[in-house]
Amino acid sequence: MDQNSSQVKDYLIVNRVQVLSDACCSACGGAFTASPMGDKAMIATVEEGGRTFFFCGGCGDNINGRLESDEARRHYVWDWAIPLRNGHLPQQS
């Protein structure tokens, strides 16, 4: 089986230094990219130390375009999601 076609279950959220398991976008339910290069992701934190939601790049762009106040913007941050296979970063060819 081709290594790039193996199923991705976990993603490393780079700047949060966090592994997101069984990841999907909180808005559209779509999977994050399976590309070894990763893709941008938007993270929203509700309340201080509260719940965290993860959004794919497309939904994050949509949300970002609708934010109207600086107060709301402080709850959203862009990050990078890199797919992990078998608990390891993918090998580059």
C-alpha cells in the first residue's frame, strides 16, 4: 500500500504543540488534508481556558471574513495541521 494513501487519524497542531485525534472540521465536518505538507487550520477558543474548536482552511477563511470586532478576533488564531501516520510525522521522499 502506498504510504501517502494510508488513513490519517491524528494531526499535529504545530504552534499549539498538540495532537488532534480523529480530526475533522468543526464547521463542515470535512477531514483536514492528508498531504504530508499539512495545511492551515483555524482554532477558536471559547472562554478563557474553555472549549477549543478546529476549522479547516476554507471554513477558517469564511469565519475570518465575517469577524467584525477585535474582541471576537482574539478568540481565533491560525495554525498549521500536519497529518501523523502511525503516531509519527510522515517521511519526506
